[in-house]
Amino acid sequence: MTQNAFRRVSFLALAAVLLAVPGALHAYAADKTPAPAATPAVDTPPPDRAAAYYHFGLAHMYEEMATNSGRQDYATRAIEEYKLALNADPSSPYLNNGLAQLYFGTGRVRDAILAAQDMIKKDPNDLEAHKLLGRIYLRSLGENQNAEQQKMLDLSIGEYTRITQLQPNDIEGHLLLGQLYILNHDTAKAKDEFVAAQKIDPNNEDVAINLARLYSDSGENKRAVEVLKAVPPEDRSAKISYTLGAMYDQQKDTKEAISAYRDAVDEEPENPDAQRALALDLLNDNQLDASLKVFQDLSASSPQDEQAYVKIAEIQRRKGQYQDALTTLKKARSLASKEGMLEVDFNEALVQDSLGHYDDAATLLKKLLAETEQPHYSEGERSNRGLFLDRLANVYREENHTPEAIATYQQMIALGGDYSQRGYEGEGDAYRDAREYDKATAVAREAAAKYPKDASIQLMLALQLVDTGKAEEGIKLEEAQKGNASDHEVQMGLAQIYLRLRRFKEASEQLDLAEKSSTRPEDKIFLLFLRGSVEERQKHYDAAEGYFKQILAIDPNNILTLNYYGYMLADRGVQLDDALHMIQKAVQLDPQNYAYLDSLGWVYFKMGQYTLAEDNLRRASERMGTDPTVHDHLGELYEKTGRLKQAAEQWQISLHEYEKTSPSDTEPGDVNKVQKKLEIAKVKLAKGNQASTATKE
């Protein structure tokens, strides 16, 4: 074939490229970018743009073929044609950029860098060359470690700084540069870039989200929310609403978070992340039915999502639908990964515990502990293990298996850190449940010696000393914490001590002092709770009610207040519907808590619903057999329903438990009231026996 014939065939192939992808070819044909000024060599020939155009067309064709087929030989041919095109028109920025981009696209990074750097030498303001270098350094940033990674980060920052100088209204450039500054731990410069982008387009969602995250990471959560809320509602995307919900979550503002997540779901009904976040917050807000609906929608759209089934089972458990919960967990188990199986087993253990199947619950929890045991634990693994141990210890306490509970808490102590503190507290509580106060004190002393600067541990010992008749020693120990804790913490600790000692005036004085420094919401709530307790213990019920109402206005799900306030009303036989609503809510939040079950049983008793009362009081007694109040309540129920003998038995047990109970855990006159009820019951039983004997005779 002659050379002319070859050229005709090649031009036929090139014509096909022109028809298929004219954009790039026309772009080169239209490229009139002047070459940078230079002193030309005497023998420099003028550019042959026709030849360059021809070779560029072939280069582009081979580049397309390489992209479509993945064949490296086509990429090599494309590079060769680019070089031929550059031989014909060596000063063309368009061709130089095309070759550099091709080097980068085919993995010849070093050649791409050299080509881009050569372009910048010829023209320092070559925007495309700077962008290419920026992309190369960005990709290299994720592929290198340590010092080399820092070098790539510095180079990336340098290129994107130049890009934003050359293209100051490019939002993407400012955002990317801001993110690079965050990686470089330079939040001030990152903020400058995000603010610059915000000035270009105040309603741009990526700008708002990046700036909000920067504020959030700096601890300025309120400013983060303000940035997102500044975007007009009609311009907010699901992404902005979702991020706004996350910011509210960080502020523990569940109500606002729910509202934001609802907006995100309304915008994108099939967005699983928004659905899950909304459902979780509804669950945390105790909106069980609403949360269940969203999780059911999520499981319908993502039927392989075992997490949705686990949460549905949790809601069913909290609603008392235990068999439904077990069925749902069976479905989750069929889908769960190895890691997901841990959560399924844990939730099944909670259901079995709620059903009173303590051995089954303990078996599942011990299985979890065996499967996750390791010589060393990551923080996440320690957290899981601490949770499993804590729940297993609670099961043992519910079974009155104190030695097993103690051994489990000692495993928590061995985890160290906060888990160690929780282990000591649990060990002390287990001994208190068993009325082994000397051992509880020994545990508190051991913990206090191990953590001499931990104010909460020292308070644990101080309260234990108070409960065992060493009030002044306990007070002095707490007063001595002023070096380890803030004045506020010490004042709150002393208030608790004086409350247990029924020195109400001194307790109130400490609360007055602490109120001045109660700035956090949780501090204010606890202070109000103690004030309410001080008033209730003195039978100042109206004043106590005022404090409890203030708490629930701030936190409608405050579980301690729901139970305390509800029980206070129920015990007096007033506002029983309100009392029932509050206590039911507390039981939903913590179905395993025997004290809440006792309160629920007691309010049902006061309402005359004796079957429901018995069910809950018996469950409370099964979970904590050493509480004299629970046995007293059962005695009242049995007497009311004509089972006087069983009533007398319960009151006898109640008196036996009172004998072992610390005076600080009882109210004056409680023992005498039970004693009187038992004596009356015995007289009635004796008369009944006499009448029965006389009838037989």
C-alpha cells in the first residue's frame, strides 16, 4: 500500500472519530491560546496545525478505544499520537494538557506530574495544569503514609491555593481547599475558605454543610445549627435537613432533631440513613408507635436490613409484646452477619430477662462473653464487653445470686477506666441488695483507695459510711473532695448526704449554693430532683410537685422523675390517671427495673385494678426479693382480694427484710405500720380458725 493510500485509510478512520466525538477535536481546532512569550530560535519552524490536528484526532480515537476496552496498547498508541501532534504544534496548551491528562488517566503519574510542571513553567497561570497537579496530589494523598503523606498534603494545598487565586469564584475549589486545611489541622484557614465559598453562594448546600461541620468539630454546635438554618427552608435539600438533625442530636435536642429528620425523609422517602436516624430519635424520645412505623417502612424497603428488625424487636419488648419480639429477632437472626449476631443475641437476652427466664438470659449473655473474649480489647470491644457483663450481673442480682453477680462485676473492674468505676458501683449495690453492708463498705473503701481523686467514687464511700452509722466521717470525706472536685460537685454530694440523714435544712442550704453554678441542663435537672425529694420527704407535696413538673417540662422522659412523681401521687391516692401515665412511661423506658414495676403495680392497686396490680407486684418481687416495700404492697393486695394468709406471709417477709435494711433506706413509721397490719391479720386468721373449728364441732 502506498503512503497516500495509507493516509486515505487513516483519514477515513479519523472522519469516523470526527463524526462520533466532535467536541474535543473542535476544541483543539478552535484553540487560539497564544503561546507564552519566548525568544524563538532562529530555525524554529512554524506550527503545522493541520498535522497536529490529524495526530490529535488519532490520539483521541485511541484514547476512547483504551477507555472502552481497557487495553493498554491503545493507551500507548494514544500517547504516541499525542507526541506526534506536539511535534507539529509544540506550544499548544491544549495538546500538552491532553497528554498530561492521558498520562494521569493511564497511571503514569510521574510522567503526568512532569508534563503538568512543564506546562506551568511555560505559563504559571495555566489553570488546567494546576488542576491536574491538584488532582494527582490528592490521589497520592490517600496512597502514602506519614511524612510522604504530609508532603502530598502540602503540595495539594499549594495547588488548590493557586487554583482559587486563578478562579476566585469557583466554589468547589474553596471547598476542597477548606477540607485540605482541616486535614492539616488548620481550622482558621479552613473557615476562611468556607466563608469565601459562602459569599459566592449563601444557599449552596455543600458550603453550608462543610461550614456547619467545621463549627461542630470545634465545639460550636449552636453556630453549626445557625449556618444550616440560614439556608431558606425552600432551598434545603434532604442532605441539609439530615445534617441539621445530626447537629441537633449533638446538642441532645431530640425534638428538633426529629423535626429535621422528618424533613429529610419527606424530601427523600427512600433514604435509609434519614429513615434510620428519624426512627432512632423517635425511639429515644419514647415515641414507640411512631418509631415502629418508620422502622417497619425501612424494613419493607430494605428487607435485608437486620438492624431494622433488631430495633423493631426492641420496641416490641418495651411495649411488653415479648413473643412478637422473639419472632422478629428470629427474622433478624436469619439475616445477621457474625457481628450482627452479637446484637441479636443480646436483645434476645433482654427479652428472656423481661419474661423472667433468667437462666435463658444468663446463658445467652455468657455465650456472648465467651465469643468476644480476647487478650486485648479495642475501645468498642471493651464497651460491648462492659455492657454484656453489666447485664449479666443484673440478671444474677434478679435471681438473688449475689456471689455470681459479684464475680461478674469484678470482671468489669478488670476492664479498667470507666468500666472499673461502674464495676465497683455495681458490686457495692449487689452487696446492698443482699443487705451485706459491711462488704459494701469494704468495696467502697477499695474503690476509693484505687481512685483517690475520683469525686464520684469518694461520694460512693461517703454515702456508704452515712448508711452504716458513720455520718460525720462521711460528711468530712465529702468536704475533703474540694481539691478533687468543683464546689458544685461537693455541694451536690453533701446535699445527698444530708438528704439521707433527713437533715433537710442543711440539704436545702447546699442546694442553694449549688444552684448558682448549675449551668448545664443535666445539672439543673438533678438539682430540681433533689429539691423535690427534700420536699416530698417532709410531706410538702405541693412544693415537691412543682419541682417535678419543672423537670418534666425540660425532659419529658426523665425516668427517675417519672417514677418518683408518679409513685408520690399513687401512694396518696390522688391524680391516679396522671400517676399511671408517668409510671407506665418509666416502665417502657426500663422494663427490667423492679422499682418501676412495683410503682406500676401500686398505682393499679390504688385504681382497683387488682389483676394488673398483682401481675406487676409479683414481677417486682421476683426481680428483687429483698425489698420490704414490695412485700408490703403484695400483702395489701392479698388482703384486699381475700387472701389474708398470703397477706400475712408477705408482711412477715417485709418485717424480716426491714430488720436487715439500713435506716436511711426506710421512712419513720414504716416498720410499725407493717407490724400493725401483720398483728391484725394474725388476729383475724386466729378468729377464722376458731370459727372453723367450732363449725366442725
